[in-house]
Amino acid sequence: MSVKQVICINWGTKYGPLYIDRLYGMVARNITPPFSFTCFCDDPTGIRPEVDCQPLPEIDYEIPKAKTGIWPKSRLWGPKLGTLTGPVLFLDLDVIVTGSLDPFFEHGAPDDVILTRNRVVAFEKLGQTSVFRFPAGGLLPLQTLFKTDPKGIADEYRYEQRFVTRNAPGGVKFFPDGWVAHFRRNCRRPFPLNYLLAPKLPKDTRIVIFAGHLNPQDAIDGRWSDAVPPRSPLAHLRAIGQRDRGGSLWRYLRHYIRPTPWVGDHWRP
């Protein structure tokens, strides 16, 4: 029986051990052994011992300072991925695992590059790299192309997921719709139900991603981002007239969520 290989990447101080330990716990509860969990990181201090911490893959180019896109992920596109070989399932540190991960390893062929379908941009074939599977070392052509002009490519494509979708060797495939849910788009309620009901967990969802500024703790607390204090529905509506609310009135009304207990039920070590 082949080992299911799950990987993540961490650099700097934005996430760290809390997110890594909780991601491991969620994976371990939702996968059929044998499996491995590898974190490529710049500092293994404080990370639970079950996690195989390996150094960030070396690169010979400078990561561009772009306004959009998570371009340090390009480290994973090199000829080697630590000690790993074969297909690996990459997960962003801020995802929530809510169902079995086994199908992510059974879908498609071992050498396929398989992304989550991103339907935020209408009429564009676009993948989401918060959850994607690829063969270790199989994305070298991506890295080779990227390092010819990191800043220019980052500016042209804006997001690394668009670069991967359009340039992955052999093209990309997608996991079935419904396996991965986008919290803001698939879980939160539309106005005015967002003031009455907590966000929902769609049926058959296996992973929930938190793209944007909203993270799992924000969802648990019931706030749009850590820059906004948790408020009751009435308090949020009373604050409409505040000068610092930011954005249009419609945006302000939509950007309210009630506390989401089921996120906390899953997001634990």
C-alpha cells in the first residue's frame, strides 16, 4: 500500500506551530494510514513531533515582492522536494479539513497535476492552489520558466495559481466540484441571512479554504477579519454610520458573519 503524502510550507511568523499542529491533527483524523505529513519550513521550533519538518527547498532566484499571489510557493516546484518522491497533496496552512482526504489521492493518475477549481473569475479556466496534488519534482518546468523573470511573471499573472494553471507541464486537471468549499463564497450566508444564521458547511465538503483576509479564528469569533472586532448583528448595523467602516454600504452589509462553531470543532490539534 502506497503512503499518502501530505505537505505544507511555512516561512516567517504569520502562521507557525499553531496552524501547523492543527493542520496535522485534522489530516490525521481524516485520512486512512499509512500517511506522512511534511512541513517545509524555516524554523521547526515548537512544531509537534509527528510532523516531518524539512528545510525550505533551495532556490537560485529572488522571490518577487508582489502585491498579490503567494510566490514563495514556487520553492515547491524544484527538481527535488526534500526526501519525497511520487505524488504529494499540498494544503495551505489555513484550510479546514472536514472529511476524508483519501479521494484526493485516488482521483486521476499519479503523475497528474490536479488543482481545486477556482470559479471566482467567471469564464476563466482557473485552479486554486490552496489544495492541489502534483508529483514531487514534476513542476520543474514551472520553476525554470518562473526564474527567467520572477517579477515580470508575478506582475503579469498576479496570482501563482494562474501561473500554475496555464503553464503546468502536461496541463492541469481539477478535483470534483463540491470536495473543496470556499468559506466566503460557499459557506457564509447571503445578505440578509448572514445576520440571522451562522455560515453553513456544504454537504460532501472535505476541505474548506479561507482565501483572503478571513481566517479560521475570525470565522469562529464571527468577524470578517482580525481588523474588525466581533459584533452582534445589531451592533454591526448600528455602526453603519462610522466613517472608518471602509467600502460601500452594500459591501459593509455583506461583510458580516455570525460565529461559526463547526469551524472550531474541526480546527484543533
